[in-house]
Amino acid sequence: MKPAARPLAVAGSLVFLGLAGAGMAWGQDAPLPVNGTLAEQRQWLLQQVRVGEATGRQALIEDALARLRMLAPDDRDTLLAIVEVQLSQQKVDDATATLQRLRQIGAGTAELASAERLWRAYRGDLQQELQQARLLATGGRTDEAMVIYRRLFDDNPPGLQLGIEYWRLRGAQPTGRSLAITRLSALDARYPGNTNVLQILSQLLFNAGRDDEALAVLQRISRNPETRTLAAQSEWSYLSSQPATERSVRLLRAFITRYPAWAQLDDARKRYAEQNKLVSDPAWRAGLRAQQQLERGNNAAAETGFREALKRYPREADFLGGLGLALMRQGDRSQALDYFQQAQRAVTDGASGKWQDLIASTRYWLLLERADAAMAAGDTASARSLYTQAHRRQPREVNAMLGLADVAVAEQDDAGAERQLLAAQRTAPRDANVIRKLVQLYGRTDPDRLETYIAQLPASQRTLYTADLLQLRLQRLQQRLDLAHAQGEVREAIVLGREMRLQRPADPWLAYRLANDLRAVGEDADADAVITDMLSHTAGDPVARYAQALYLSSIGHLDAALAALAQVPATAWDEDIRALDSRLRRQQLIDTVWTLRGSGREAEAIALLEAQPPSADNLLILADWARERGDFEAASARYARVLEAEPENVDAQLGRIQAWIGIGDLPRARQAMASTPPAVADDAVGQQRQLAGIWTDLHENAKALAILRQLIQRKAGPDAQTYRDTARLVRRGAPSESLDLYALSMQDNGVLAPAQALPRDDRALTLASRENAQDDWLRRSIRSDVETLYQQQNPTLTVMQDSGRRSDGTPGISRLARDTRIVHLDAPVAQGLGFARIEQVSLNARSFQTDADGSYDEDYGTCQLDLIQADGTRVRAPGCNRNVHQRMNSGAGLAVGWRTLDDTFSVDVGHTASGYPVGNWLGGVTVGGDLGVLGWSATASRRPMTNSLLSQAGAVDPRSGIRWGGVTANGATFSLGYDRGGRNGVWSNWSWHRLLGENVADNDRARAMAGWYHKLIVRTDMRLDAGVTAMYWRYRHDLGGYSLGQGGYYSPQQYTSLSLPVSFAWRNDDWSVRLDGSVSWSRSRTDSYSRYPEVGLMDAILAGLADTYGPVTLDPSGLYTGESRSRGTGYRFYAAVERRLGDHLVLGAAGTLQRSEDFAPNTFQLYLRYTFNPWQGNLPLPVAPLVPYGEFR
């Protein structure tokens, strides 16, 4: 079997083309259409002109043109045909006239454009270049010729002759062959029968592998008797090169029949007999079937067929080479190479080029395979050597160069890889693999270069890397987005995230991140919209639903998050979705129980937890709750149960120790910390803080502080709580350091800028300490701690005017006007808080109501003195006529005091104003603490009775000059209350005091008071409380009179009252307002008692009257007060306001209006408070002005 070859050698083609002249064309005249329309006749005559041109029949052309001139002299197609014929016949003048006529009637038409192009080619400005192109083509420099041809005609040559000339050369180029076949077929249709067109067309069809079409064209040529022999020779040239197949046998039989008179017919018959015999042999037919299988890609079946054929025809080159191809395609290049070499040796007619090419190619690819294997094994040195050998074998083939680039990349020599790839690109500029590897290299090493490189690619290839450019852009955006997040630039992150979502709208995690950023800046609706939009692009993707559920759970929408997960089919759930579903359901439960507990329904929360399947986590929550509510025994038991299930549970270990501390079993707690301390990991920050808290409770502050300071040193991010806990530990001994730590805590918590935290900016610090309703527990505690500590360490000076007026009472006795001027200093002293104050008091009871002679004989001192003389005569001693105006401007009263920072101990001591007739030392000591959930305090004190001038300052009897009054209450008070920060609170107070005064009868007082209050509004800027208060008092004697020996203070033997107080407080940054009001009902009982209880004093006074009246005694009929009972209602209204004037000053005012039966006091305060250090924190809520020292309790 001979290898196939194309039938037309170049020399034969030129001979053939040279013979195809005018006299060797053929054709027949078609009859003029009978009764046809003018258009049909014109079209027929034009066709005759083209047939004449194609066949070279000049007479036919001239006849058709003459008839066209008569039928349609101004038809544009006719004139175009005439121009073409005249130019081809060199009739320049005639062509000029025809072209001019066409210009007149066909301006702007396609026919005129074609005529103009013909003129330019034959006689115009294109003629010289056309002649140059023809010379180049004749000299064999076809590529250079084709450059000129394409510049002149751009694949659209005018007319038949230029078309033949152009498409013969254009079809010789591989890139132009297909177009040349198409355009030559069009020329054949327009100029049917032209031998030159048909000859070139057949040659191009053979070259394109369209053999049957080429043979059909040759058969058309054979119809011309003058070219029949040459057509037969061309067809025989093709058939003699074909291998023996059923097709070749069929074609040979047809050839013999078609050319019975051909000179070499015997050769054809012999060829036919040989091939017919071969085709009839089963072994040969097996080889033919194998070739068909090979063409279909059935390589294994082809291998089997070729092996069967080679048993009979072992030297058949096509079968040997076909077996090699089958083996090569199955990956066995080594055996394939052997068969290719055998095929080359088997060729006897010199047509071995095909097998030589396959041998070279196979050897090349075998080297590449070995090189690839070396690369896979990591042996880059061997791979480089093998790739280099392959490249030397085929230097114009790029795969070895790509391999060398891969070696350079593996050896981290990116510059070397780039050199190899650029060299490969110079060899194959449009090779897709070269371009792809360059894109990969630049994408990894130089994104800017990648963008430039892709931009200079042709559009057809550039579009292939649109995704790479997009990915590069997205990578850059992602880098900027990550940087924006790292720098806290949330707004910039939002802009970048939105830009990225334009390209990746279905990316769940991009949408999730953007939504969280939008939430962070308060754009909640936009955040929700981003998630919704993402879902619209994902068609139920489980990952998208998972991201949606994460987002919803992050904003507390647990039900919606679970609903999102429920939309994922159960079969699509993975471990992540199952874990999230479990976590969300757990969180739902936890949220529910915490909500119940927060609303005061802890019992329901406990019941719900206990109804769940047993778990250590639930037990741990229950234990923590028990510890927090002070049920330490129950907490300890539950922690023990947790530890039974999970002995290494550090939370339970820590909680149990805290429970023991709560019980008071400090030795056990210390023993546990010493022998089996909880194994808290260094990075478990929360547990480390809890451990520090335990050491603090065990009074091991140094150990606690060491733990916290280590946490601060190791902290990798913000840790406000550790700073806060450390500040709490050092605030007693180092308050300034504590405030520094609180500033850092505020910085980490996001309420203080770094520049304000270090160094500490006190104004900013106190401004940041203001309460905010949106604060979480940690931020709220930090602000509160800062407020408390800073104010404790901030010396404060207050100047105050306190005025009181009574519109009831008796002038000169109980209608008292009191004015107190106070200078008060608070300052830190001895790790506590101290105060010192000076008070100047002005008391004015106004003048007595005297008789016409200026005397006064009402019940005051001994001014109303009824006597019985020795003879029984009743007389009244003369009234008092001196000291009838009780007014005094006292000197200074001093007081100092001190208390602990936690208010568990306080003490104060002071003295009444120096101008009082009866001076007293005053003071008190208070201790307090917690008793379980209750708060308690106990006070031992000596306090003045400020009901009247007499009880507070004392007085001088106008008659005798004796001083009396200045009563003090000496005794103890015990208070007990409950307020755990909820809506309700209870308070109570029990006290017993001995009431002592100078020349005043001793008295005893017992009081019990209790109240309940409900917090209707509890906000950072507003409070509204209402409640009930009940009081019960008992005094042993009624000493409320103003006669000598009486105390001048209200002292019923029984007093009961019930009141309904309401309190409202509000504040903003610079104002604070308080309004209190109450209504009350009371009942009292007073027993009879001597108006002059101090008998010894009266005996001396009566003795002094003996000179006037003789021996006298007190008249018993007016000596005793009468018993009385009363009941009534009353009300009280109190208002106070403060206004911030700057960083240091606050101005305040307050007033009280009180009314009840026989009691109508009013008070008013005006004060200015100055803090030595800046204070921009909260104004007090409620407002609480200073009280005079005499009203301390």
C-alpha cells in the first residue's frame, strides 16, 4: 500500500493552467427565454457574456453585448459587464466611455464601485502595484506578492481574471484556503465552465482533504474534449497514490469506464486488479477495518486489527505505522516508536516523510514523558536535562520550553521561568498553553504585569482571561477589604464589600461580612437587604442558608435562623449545619431561661432547665444561679454533681470553691486552692479572672493581682474586664494607678480614645463615665466604678445656705426661723473618705406675745407660774419682762468624719455651734454589711433634737436665768433592708434612744419604721418610685412643752403613721431634677405629765419667791398637761434641681413644703459645689443636697 499523495504537482499545475486558454474552454449557448420579461432576457444575455468570458468564446461575448446594448442600454449590470470585457481586451477608449456613462447614471451604486475598482486595477493607480505583485509571484516570492494583493483588494478582487489570479495565491496560504475555496466556487457560479477556476478549485479541495469534491470538479473538466486527457492524468495521479480499499477499487473501476481510450489504461486495469485482490483478502480487510477503528478513536480495536493484518502483510508500511499510532494513542510510545521505524524501513517508493515525522515526534514526546516523571518525583535536575534534550530535537515546539519553565518555578526561579515562557511565546505567539502559563506566573508574582499582559493579547484570547482579570481585581479588593477591617475602617470596608458584591453577588461569606459591617454602623435595613439579595442569587444553596442563619443568630433572631436552616433539605445537611442547628436550639433554651430569670421568674427557669435531658452544662447554670442568689449549699451540691460527670470541669471547680467561700467555709476553700487548685489554662482569660476573684475573696490580694497582671501582659487583644478587675484590686492602695487602669479598660471597651487613655485625660474619662441605657453589664460596671472611685478621690468643696421656716407654732417659742450657712469639704483620707465642715447657725423664734406692760406670762420657762400660798390663796406670779425675743446668731459649729470606701464603717464627731446656750458634743459610729441577701447597719450615736430652738440650742429662763434644753438623742439604731437591684425593695429601722438635756427631764424613745417601694421607671436618666411607709414611735414622757424642765420636742407616748410616698428623678448632661411627694395619715396619743418635771429646780425658784408671797407651792390645778388623742392627714412636697456650670462647678437648689395638723415647716437650700479636679460625669440621680450636721442620723 502506497502512501497517499496529492495528484497535482506544481509543474503539472502550471502546464494545466497554461493550456486553459480561450480556445480550450467549452460551453453551449442556451436559448433566449421565449416570451420572457425584459428583466429575464437581460439576465440571460448577461449570463451569456460571462459564459463567453469563462470559455474564451469572443464571438459569444460580442453577440451578447450587442443585444444587451439594444435591449437595456443604460442598465448598470450591462454597463459593468461591458467595462470588464473592454478592459480585459485592452480597449481603453471604449472602457473609458462606458465607465463615464455608468458614472452618470449609477452614482453611489455597487455596480459603479466595482467598475471603478476594475479601472483602477487595469489602468489606474493600482496598475503599478499590481504589476509588482505579479512579478513577485512569478519569481516564487508568493508571501511578498500576497501582501501587495491583500493591500490592493482585501479579499475582494474585481472581475474574473483578477479573481483567478488572486485566489490562486491566497489559497496557497493555509489560512486562506477555506476562503479561497468559497470565493472560487462563487466565481464558478458566476462564470461557469472556466477551466482555470475549476483547476485551482480542485487543487485546493485536494489540499483541504475534500477529495470527493475535488474529483467531482475534475470530472467536470473532463467533459471538455480538449482537456479530457489532462483531467484523466490528474485523476490517475490521485488514484495511483491511494491505498487498496473498497473506495479505491470503486473509483478505479469508474475511472476505467470513464476514460476507455486513455493511453495508460493498462496501468489502471493492472492497479485495479491488484487492489481488488487485496481488498478480497480477509487479512487485508482486517487492516482496513483497523484503519477505520483508528479514525474513530477505537485504538484498542485498531491495534487488534493491525496485528491480525500484519501476520499476512508484515512489511505493509500503512499497517505497521497504523499499529504504531494505535499504540501511541494508548500511551505506549516506546512500542509505537518501534513500529514507526519499521514502517519507515518498509517504504520502497521514498514516501517515508510521514513516518520520519512521527518517529521524531514520538522520540520528542518520550523525552517529555521522562521529564514529566522526573518532575513528579521532584528530580528537577534530571527533568531539566530531559526537557533540554527534547527542545534540541524540536526547537520550534514549545512543550519542552514549557517544561523548562515548570522546572524554574519548582526551583523558585521565577525570573528564569519568565525567560523560558517569553522565548516560547516568541516561537508560538498565540499558543494557548504558553499564554496560560504566563498568566499563571504573573498572577502569582506580579499582578500589575498580569493586567498589562492580558490587555495586550488579541481580543479573541483576551476574552479567555476575563475571569483571571476579574479574579485579580477581586483579590485586590479583598486585600483592601481585609486591611480596612484590620484598621477598624468599617465605612471603607462597606464601600469595598459593596463593590465586590457587584461581581460576586452569590458569595455567602462576602454578603455575611458586609451585612455585619452595615450592622456595626447602624444600617440594619441595608444589612438585611444584603442577605436577602445574596439568597436571590443562590437558589437554595445550603452554604447560603448556613450563612443566613449565622447572620440571623448574630443579631439575636434565633427563630428566623432556625427557619433558614430548615429550608435546607435534610439530605443536604452537613456537620456544620447540624452543629449550628444544635447550637441555636441550645441558645434558644438558654435565652429563654435567662429571660425568665431576668424577669423575676427564676423558679420557672429552673424548672425548664431541670426538665431537659441531664447535662453538665445545665447543672452548671443551675449551680451558678444558686451561688449568685446566695444559696451556696445548693450551689455546692450541684457543682459536685457536675464534677462527678466531668471531674476536669474547671468551671465547676472554680464555682464550688466560690460556693464554699459563700458558705463561709474559708478553710476548705483555702485547702482546695492549696492541694487541688483548678487547672486553669493560661489562655482561658475568663477562668483566670474567676481564679483571681477567688484569691481576692480569700484575702490573698497579691496572688489575685499577680494573675491579673499576667493576663494584661499576655493579652493579644482588647480585654476591658481584666483591666477593670485589676483596677478594683489596686484602688484602695493606689487609686491613681487604678484610674489609669480604668482608662485603659475604657479604651479596650471602646468608650475612650487611645490618646485619652494614655496619658489619662480626666475630663474625657469622667465624660465617658456617664451612664448609657445601651450599655452591657461590663461597660455599665466600668462606668460605675470610674464614677465612684473618681469622686472618692476628687476633693469637693460645697458652700450652702439652708433656711427653714415654720408658719405654725407660737411666736417666741416654736415659730422658728432657722438659717444655716455651711462650708463642707469632702476629701480622700487614709484609704477612705473624710469630711470637715463649718456651720454658722442663726435661730430666730421671734418675740413673745407680751402684755401691755411688756410682760409675758405664757408657758415658757417659769413665765407662767401659778402658786398657792400658805393660806391656800391662788396667785399667779408676775410674767417675764426680759429676754422676750429668742434670737441668736451662733458662732461656728465644727464637725469631721470619715468612712470606708465600701461604706461598711463610718464615724463622725462634732460640736454644736459655739453660741448656743447649751452646747453639746455630737457624733456617731456606724458599721454595716450584708446578711445573706439582706443589707444591715448598726449605729451608735449622739444627735441633737432639732424640733425647736429650745431642744436644739437650749434657752435661758427669763425669770430665773437658768439654762435648759439642748436635748440630744443617745442610743442605737439597727437597719435591715432588701434591694437586689430588681423592681422591689424593702427597708426597716429600729432604734432606742435616751433623750438627755441640760435641766431637762430624761426621756426614752423607741421607734420602728418600715417601708416597701416599687421602681416604676428605672432608666439611666429617669426614675420613678412609689411605695408605702409605716412608722411606730413611743416616748416614755411627753416633754414637748417649753416650761422649765421640758424639752421642746414632739414626744407622744404613741405615734402611728402610714404614708404613700412617690419620688421622681430626671437628668440630662447638665441638669438634674428631683420631685418627691407623699400623703400621710397619722394617729397619736399623749399622756399627762408635769409641766415642771425637774422638782429640784422649781424648789429653788419657789424659795426665791418667798420674800414676796411667803411660802408657796405650785398650784396643782395647772401643773399637769392634759391627755390627748389626735388623728389627721398631711402631705409633703420636695423639689431639688442641679445645674452643671462647667468642669468644676455645680449650682443647686432645693425646697420643701410640708403640711399637717399643727405642723407647717418649709425649707429652702441654695448651694454651690466645686470639685478640685474636672468632673463631666453623671449629675446625681436623685439630687441629694447636704444636710446640716444637726440632722445627721
